[in-house]
Amino acid sequence: RATTRTGVWSSRRPMADDTRLLAALAVISARGAIGERSLVDAVAHADRFVSLIPSTARSVVDLGSGGGLPAIVIAWRRSDLFVTMVERRATRVDLLRRAVISLGLDEHTAVIGADVADVDGPAEGFDVVTARSFADLPTTARFIDRLLGVGGLGLVSEPPTDRTAHWSAVLQGYPRLVDDGVEQGIRRVRRR
């Protein structure tokens, strides 16, 4: 089993071997696909996703990958995972593919240029579904339910306001999904 490249970290300082990662993200940011002012902070936020992915997971799909956060960071940190990025905008798909190649992640990362609605995952589903600034709660829940395998985990970036009541209402329509609460600003949704 492969180990992580760098392990999980929580400080806001970049890790010594994150130079290439930050350079690849800077190219994407320069093209307007990453809105954060600080790439170091953006990577720190993506690392929260990394820390919540179970060690037993083998596959991740990132919904609406945009500028590659958190998916590129996940792929960089966890070479034991196969990471699939889904993005419908052609220019961003091109940027993501270039970043994946430049970072040498192409053996365990795929970039799919399509709408999430047109994507079919593996028959058993993905082990992890991630979403950051993807869509409204009902849409996000629908795709988590559709793409997540049994026992899998959905990880959704949450705003500072508490949306537990909203999630409870939405998940009533998805009896296979269970809200496991928020950790590090990330909503954890498990599939039974």
C-alpha cells in the first residue's frame, strides 16, 4: 500500500515539498480558476478534506472541480487513491489536465470534461465524493447519493453558518445517506 507523500498538516505555512504543488495552482489561479487570494490558505483548506478521507478509501470523485481544489491536493497527498475530477468548463478541464501532468499525478488521477449529471462511476460507487462550492444542497445530496458506494463518505465544504437543519431536511429524501456532522468545516455524509 502506498503512503501519503507528505502527511496531513494543519499550519498555514507551506510544506517544503509543496513548491511544485503551489506553482501548479498558481498557474490555474493566474487564469482566474481559483478565487482565493492565498494559495497557502487554499491548500490548508484542501488538507482538511485530505485528513477526513479514510485510510481504507481507494477512489475519490470531486464534483465540479473548477480550479482543482481540493482534488489536486488530495491526489498530491494521497497517491494510494484514484482521484477523478469532474468539470464541465473546457478551459478549466485543460488547466486541470495540465496541472495533473506537470505534477506527475496522471497515473492515479483522471480529469473528466463533462457535466456531473453525465458521469457514471464504478459499479460499486466511489469511496469518497468531495464537493467544494459545487451546487445547492439538494443537488449536492443527489449526486452524493448517486455516486457514493455503500459505506462511502461524502465531504462537503460548509460555510461558517450552521446548516444542520437544512441538511436534515434535504437528506429526508435520501434514506441511504446519514449526516455525520461537521468536522473542520467539512460536512460528512455517509452512505449506508
